[in-house]
Amino acid sequence: MALDELVAASDVVSLHAPALPETRHLMDARRLSLMPDGATLVNTARGSLVDTEALTAEAVAGRLHAVVDVTEPEVLPPDSPLYSLPNVLLTPHIAGSLGGELRRITASALDEVERYCSGRPFRYAVHHANLSTSA
């Protein structure tokens, strides 16, 4: 199914994509307008995936709901209507820096360095061909 068809048929659209030139404003005014009235947009990926001005217009109109963990700009201006709208939930994008995952990420990075230094293949190799579709 094409993305436009999927968006038009979904009550909830949750974004999980990297910030790339190809994904900038993936959810622009045109695509947001395809979402059904009362649908919810969830963005926990990257702020640049959503045209903030277009989302703000849809939310102010009350047509769409939004759960937004990341924005562009990264910190919304103090006068942004998104802070006070009842159909918008803003959350702080801090999940990647709490608790035990920092130890796990550090251990994984150190393991990769150790593999490199000992001539062994990487466990999580990054391939050039995949750079345009990975975060």
C-alpha cells in the first residue's frame, strides 16, 4: 500500500524513520490533510519528519490529535500553540539517555572497537548502501 493510502486509511499514524533529506517533512500539509478527522499523529522519531507549521494548523483547527516527542525546532518557541492544545501531548525526548541503556550502549560500542582492534568482523556493521535508509 502506498504511504498516502495508508495515511488516509489510518486512525493512528506513528512515525519511525530516520532524519534524511528524503524524509524531511514526510508529513507535510498535503499528507496531514489526508488523515481522517480525529486521527492521531505520533512522532517519536525525528522532528524534521513533520512540518510543524502544518501540524500546528491541523491541531489548532481541532481536526487532528498529536503525540509529539520530538519537534522542529527541537525546542518549540514559548508561544507555540502546541503547548496548550487539549488534543496535543508533548513529551520530552529523553528516553535514550536514562537508566541502564547507557551502560548497554557503551558496552556494545566498546565491543565493536575491540573487534576492530583484534581484526574480527563487526557484530553490527554499517554498510554504505544502507546509509540512505538508516538512522
